[in-house]
Amino acid sequence: MAAVAVEHGSEEVEHQAEASGHAHPPTNTGISNDKVAMWAFLGSECLLFGALISTFFLYRSRAPLGTVKPHDVYDIPFTSVSSFILLMSSLTMVLALSAFNRADSRRAMVWLSATALLGATFLGGQIYEFTVFIREGMTMKTNPASSAFYVLTGFHGTHVGIGVLMLLALVILIRKGRLTPERAETIEIAGLYWHFVDVVWVVVFTVVYLLPL
Amino acid sequence: MTTTEHGPAGHADAPDAAHDAAHDHPTEKKYWIIALILGVITAFEVALTYLDLGDAVAPMLLMGMVAKFFIVASYFMHLKFDARVTRRLFISGLSLALFCYLGVFMMFRQLGPRSDRQDINLIETGVPQR
């Protein structure tokens, strides 16, 4: 009897969803398992980046006298521009999702490409910054502070790189007609990852670059 | 958008209002305004580092950071409009990380007075202070 009621409930939900123009998956939570998995993954990523940021915070002054510390070599105006670029990539990401929800695949591709381009620009800036720091004498092995700095920002950069590849894959899938507006949730899930990378940088930029020792 | 808190019968853990709210995402114009606000906060934060405001700089920077974090999470990640389960998942991870690493900071005396901080003593003297 209870099973029949549950089954009936599922059909009712699907019917309501179809009527409202949205395809709700018949899961217990009402949202797709893919999306729940992405949120659970992002929750676990908070712990990963929390560990890296805390480590940097603890070690940021641990440098023998005479060695170059991260705070000695920062170029705040340059990193501020990079941060602004990454923030704006979150805007282009939501605009891509919004366009795809309106079944405007062409505009969605434009915004997704813009997001990937902004992400790649941020990555390029980070690589340039690393080369300058190394030239100024701060390598991975210089002191605990520099190690913590490179591990934290390097991990974040890797996440941005993965995100850029994900965005380019989405553009190709849309272009080939293998990703249609009915499956807009795929873009939404990739967007969640991208925005998370952005919020992590919001914290990294303040804690690592701006906070005084 | 495929977000709702409606579940099958027997799992109705959300009111109808939540369903409506789940689809009430900001318009594109609002997204541009939100991005503008984020840009202004970032510019304000950077300007703060060039001003000589003493001990007031750190709390102001942290406030700006928290504001930007919640604006991106609420509006761009749609946490404000999405199903409750997504909020619970994300906030669980975030709270766990905050409590865990605040404990670490307290253990390493990072939250005490400046004179008591091991890292400051180390940078000023070159050797760890006991």
C-alpha cells in the first residue's frame, strides 16, 4: 500500500514538473543525484582548501632571516586585476547558463567561451607571477612560507585549469549538438564547480595577498 | 533549472513556496549588478591595503571577503534559491572546515595577542620562541 502511494507520489511530481516546463528527477530530494554529488564534492573541497589556507596562514612568516618571503614579492595591483578577471568569469558563467535555459545555444557557447578565456587569462597571470617570484629568489624550496604559498596557489590554479577544460568540453558538446537545452543541468553543475573555484580565490586573495602579517 | 524540494509522497520535506522560489532566479540585469558590487568590494579591499588604518584593516578585509563569498554562493551558485539539501551539504563542509581549522589556529596560538604569536616572534628573531 505504502509502495503504491510512493509510486503515485513520484508520478504526481513528474506530472507537475512537466506541466511547469521543468524536468524534475524523481529522487527523494527532488534534485538530480548528479547535482547532489557535486554539492557533496564541493563540501569536501572546503576541507581541502581549508587545510591549504590554514597551512599557509601558519607558515607565512616561517622564513629564516635573509630569505625571500611571499609578502616581500607580491605585486598587489597585478593580482588584483587577476582576481577581478576571475570574478567576472563567474558573471559570464551565469550568463551562459541563463542563455542555455532560454534555449539560446549560440549565446551560451559565446558566454562559455568567454568564461574559459577569462579562466585561461587568470591562469596565464598566475604562471607569469610564479616566474617573476622565482626570478626574485622565492622558489618552492626557499622556506616553509614559500612552499605553503606555491602549494596553495598551485592547487587552486590546477582547479582553474580543470575548469577551463570542462568549459571547452561543454562548448564542443553544444557545437556538436550532443548537449541540448533539455540537459541544461550539465552546464549548471559545471557552473557550480567554476563558482566554487571563484569563491576559493576570494578567500585566497584576501588571506594570502591582502592581510598584513 | 532542475531544482525543487518536492519529493515523492512521503518525502515532502519542503513547502510549495520553496518550489516557486527554486525557479525565481535573478535576471541577467541582476547578475550584472551583482558583478558590479563584487568589483566595487574588491576595489575597496585593495584600496584598504594602501591606507594606513592600523589594526582596523584586517577586520575590514575579512568582512569584505565574507561578503563576496556569500554573494557569489547565494546568487551565482543559486544557494539562495535552490533546494535546502544543497545548502545543507555545502554548509556542512564549510562549517566542518571552519571549526576544524579554528581549532588548529588556537592550538598554534594564532588567534591570541600579537606579542604571543609564534610566527611574529620567529620573523623578528629568526629563531622559534618558547
